[in-house]
Amino acid sequence: MCSRYKYSFYGSKQSSYSTCNRYGSRGRGNYAGYSGDYHPLSANTSQGVPEAKLGYTPGVTPEYLAIPLSETVMTRYPDYRMAYWKDYTYVQGYMFEAMDRLGQLTGDSRYLEYIKKYIDHFVDEAGNYKGGGLTNLDNFMTGSAFCTLYGRTGDEKYKKAALQILKAVDQYPSSDGQFWHGNRSPNMWIDGVFMMQMFLIRCAQYVGEADYCYDVACRNIIAAARHLQRPDGLILHAWTTEPEKAVWADKTTGLSPEVWSEGMGWYTLVVPELLALLPTTHPNYQQVLGIYLKMCKGLKEVQDKKTGGWFMVVDKGDNPLNFVDPSGTAMFVYSIQRGVELGLLKAKEYTPVAYRGYQSLFPFIQVNDRGLLDVIGACDGVVIKKNFVEYVTVPKILNAKEAVAGILWAAVIMETEQLKK
């Protein structure tokens, strides 16, 4: 049986959208990838304060998502330290990237205030950084917010903290040009390319040391592609120089087996963000651009023809165990639309790809009985897996943290014209 979902923007215009023939076939479960393993709670993601409430109509998904979703996050987590398994994580920084863009487009100061309120817990007035230990790439990511706050406020304490984070980059271990995901073992995850390089990009943009930051960012992006980008443009999850110690690694190549949607998604986000700022005269510009164009072509080829989304294991959509992943899909939507926006991709060819991908996200959004937006059908905290089955059997949970932030990234860029108004 097909369902129809009505979307309204702040209770105004409504239109219908059918999910017939979109999510009900090929064994993908009965609702947007839900296959019976849906967990309402997780040890990793809090559902927020119990009194959180907004005025969106239960059961009616908004026509535009950026403002309702961001308001939901700020209402659900008035103290963003309490949202996840520890108070300082990459997810806050990931979310803040989208919120900063939202604030710039709308002129609404609430977004910058929310970022500042959180970051001020992790820097003192003298500019001493007090965030997570810089022993893994995840903890570098939220350093991007220190850089952005310096750019937006001019407060020197944020610059001083950012430079302390930057100092740790030079001592961080790498193999063949790519940083280890954690500093104790030579395992190179594609996730980490985003985590470290987003910090370096924002440091170059707002704080300084641009030449150094761009050089290191290019080095890591190129090294990751050298090992992990396949001839079809798609990106594997990880590689290691010690395959005998990694249960997920091919014992000959050191490569992980699959193209995980969110893993490749991290990489697709950071590459156009670098290209947006990297001088075209930089010696690595053309190589990074080539990696990006090849990657987008590969994504276009494997986009699901029925839904417009992308699968959890990106290139195996024909397998009935696979499902459309809203987190990875949102990342790909952002990356492709960003490329169109920057003039890197042909609009006629790629705008429909981004649009169809964005439309595929709406069935994953529900408004609950407290008027808050919930994201369903996504997985939380996925690590490298040994095989296809392990990836596609990760439990889905309510408001998986990466999916919420990823959809906000996609919503902000896809709704730019509406937000400007």
C-alpha cells in the first residue's frame, strides 16, 4: 500500500508526495529503508530534553527542512554537550558547519549564538583549548568551529585555541601522506579525511597559515584517493599498512572491502569545500579537481533510479539486503550541488541528480507529537566492517547523529534561494 506525505512550510502551502514504487520494492523494507531493526533509543544519541516542543504539525513534514530541522536540534539540545556519548565530538562541529551557513543566509543570530555557547565550554578567556584530546582525527573536526567563531567575532581567544589545535597537526602520524585515524595504529579511514581537513580548510580561511593548511589538506585528499578511489570513481572505506592486524583488511592489499555510503560521504563533503578556497594556481588544484569529477561521475552512475537516493553499500543496490541510506545520500546531495554552485560540475547534467537525491530524503523525516522533526532509517556510529552483510545489518536508530547533521547540510544548500528570502 502506498502512502502520501503532505509537506507544509510553517503550516502554509501543502503539497502531496507519493512514495509509491519508491521504497516498497527490492526488499528494502516497508518504510524508507526501515526493515524491522529500528531502535528508538541508542547509547550514542540522546533524544534530548523531555520538555522540548515546537509548533510544527505532527505527521506533516515541512516543505522546506533547513529551519525546522535546525530549530529542532537547538530545542532538543539546549546544551549541546549532552547530545552524544561524550560532551566534545566531531558531530557538534559537523552540525555547526551547516548552522553557520544557515546563519549567513538568513541573518539570524541564533545559530552563531548556539555555536558560541557550546564552544565557550572548551576555551577559556586566555584562549586555552580545552576540548577533546588531539589523539584521533575526530577530535580535530570541531576545531573548525573555533576558526569560524574567530572569523565571525574577531575574538582572539578563538584564534589562539585554533592555533593550538593546528600545532598538533605537525606531530600527527601518517602513512604515505594520509593521517592515521587514531594515533596508535596505521589505519587510514576515509572518515578522517573530512575530520582533519575541515579544520585545516577553516583555519586557512579565517585564522591564517593558509599555505601550510592547503598543502596538508591536498596531501591527505590525494593520498586517500591514491589508495581508496576505484577506477569507477567510488571510494572504499579504509586501508592499513598492517593488514595482518586488521580483521577488515585484505591481507594482500590492506584495503577494506566495501564502499560505505557515509564513509565516502565524508570525503565527498570535504573535497569541494577545499576546491572552493584553494587557489587555482596551487600545484595540486587540478589533481584534486580530477578526483572530485571522477567521484561525482561515479555517484551519478549508481544513484538509485527508483528513489533518487544512494544505498548503504553504494554500488550494490541490486542486493535485497541493501537499503537507501539517508546519511550518505544527504552528503552526496550536498557535494554535487556544491560542485554545481562552484561551476565545477555541469548544471544541466548534475542539478537533476542533486534534486532527485534531495527529494529522496523527505520520507525519512517525520514530525512527532511534540512538533519536533525526527530522522528515521539511518545508522549511528558505523565503523569499518569485514563484509557487505555487516554493513547492511547495522541497526537503524532514531535521530542518528550523522544523519541529522548531514540532512541539514543538504537542506541548507538545496534551499539557499528560499533561505535568502
